Amino acid sequence: MVEGRTGYHTHRQRRQYVLWLLLMGVLLILAVEGFRPENRELVRQFWESTSVPGTEAEELGELTEVAPLPGLDRSLLEAVEDRTPLFSKEGPAVNQVVQLLRDTPKETLTRHCVGRVLYAQYMQQPGSYRGSLISLKGAAVRVVPEKVRDKTMGVETLYAVWILPEDNPSEPVVVYCVSLPEKFPRGEEVREKVRFTAMFFKVWPYASNSGVRSTALFYAKSPDWSGIPSDTFAQTRPQTFPFWATFLIGLAFGIGILLFINARVRSEQGPREELPDVMDLP
């Protein structure tokens, strides 16, 4: 090796440089992806889902004691069955819940809310949360008005709002609302950030493209909504660099460094000395 020059030409040094470049590329991609808002939200949700009971878990509704909503007759909820369609025997409970939510001010509903409850909790323990007001936050992806057949309910239309809850965005839940804010988007494809003070009713089966699945059925007065339409919200979101572009830039950077190292190696080694065809042995 020529003194004063860095040696890149040994196989061990080349392997070390390649490993360092790969590590730098991975760190670069993770750093860029870490600034994406949706990825930060996923990390937050993972942290909350793995939190130790007694710390962050104290904020969950299961550990919060609040007075029951005045006027709610829980004896009617005893007829509700989970993982079944809505039966006629559950009609009185539905009517009571809808009328109570319609006539109760939002401030009162908020005071009797148990707080945030995880998806896994009300899906695995529906009897413990039935009739409880829960703070539900997520993205509304489908909003469909449905005509009410039972005239004794006191409303003509309920709005089925399908949302992806923050703590489990892969599994939608449905909230039947008595009303919607003015200009709230409706249709089969929407994307709105919403928050509900919703009453959990039952685990309910529904037909999906992959077959019959189960979800949580809630009732609510109306969603809390920022009032920013989805197209405006999309325009005001910060633009993030796509993952594929980040990967290609990192790959090009790594290839460039390797070509630079290879050129340095060739320049330092110089032309190879030709060996004679025949060597004289002593």
C-alpha cells in the first residue's frame, strides 16, 4: 500500500464499506419516513397499544368511573345479543338509545363519557361497555343515510358513518348518527377526520368483500367535525416525499459512492504487472 493513501483495495475493507453504505442508506430511509405524519401516528398507536397498565392505560375508559347517562334504562339492553343481526326484540333498546341521544345536549353526553376505550376492549368485552358513552376518534370513510322504518323511533333518517378508529385503522366500525353537521360529506368514498361521543351498542355482523365480518355498532348524536371539506383538507396537508423516491435516491447515492471507491482503487493500484509465460525456478 502506498503511504499516505487510504487503502480500499482489500476484500475486507470493501466489505466493511459496503456494510457501512447499506447502514447509512437504511438510516436515511428511516429518517425520511419518520417525518411522514402517518408514520408518526402509527408509532404513537403502537406505543399506546403496548403501554403498561397503570401508566398510560389509566386514561382508558375501563378505569374511569362516571355516572350513567340519566334516562337510560339498562334493563332494555339485556335483550341485546352480540354477533347477531339486529333482532326485533332489540327494537325497544334501539328506540330508547336514539331518542335519548337526540334529546340530550352534547355537553351532558360529554360529561357522562367514560373516555377513550381501545378497539380490542369493546370487541372482546361488549357486555362491559354496552350502553356506555365512549370517546371515538378516527377517519370517516363512508357516510350513508338510511331511512328508519320504525315510526316510534322519533326520527326519519339515521346516518351510518363508517370510520377507521385511530387505534385499529384496519377494522372499520359503524356509528349511526341522529344528525350530521352542515356540509358534512356523504357518499361511498369520503375521508374525514371525526370524533364522536358514541354509545356502544353491540358487536354486529356485516357483509364485506371478504365475507361476513364482525364490527362494533355505536349510536351517536352527531360527529364533532372541523368543517374543512376533504378536498380542502387534502390541499392543506404537508406534502411528503414518497417512499419510492427516497429509496431510489438512497440507492443512487450508494452506487455513486461504490463507483468512486472503485475508481480510487484502480488509480492507486496502477497497471497490473504482466507475469512471464515461463518462470525460471532456482
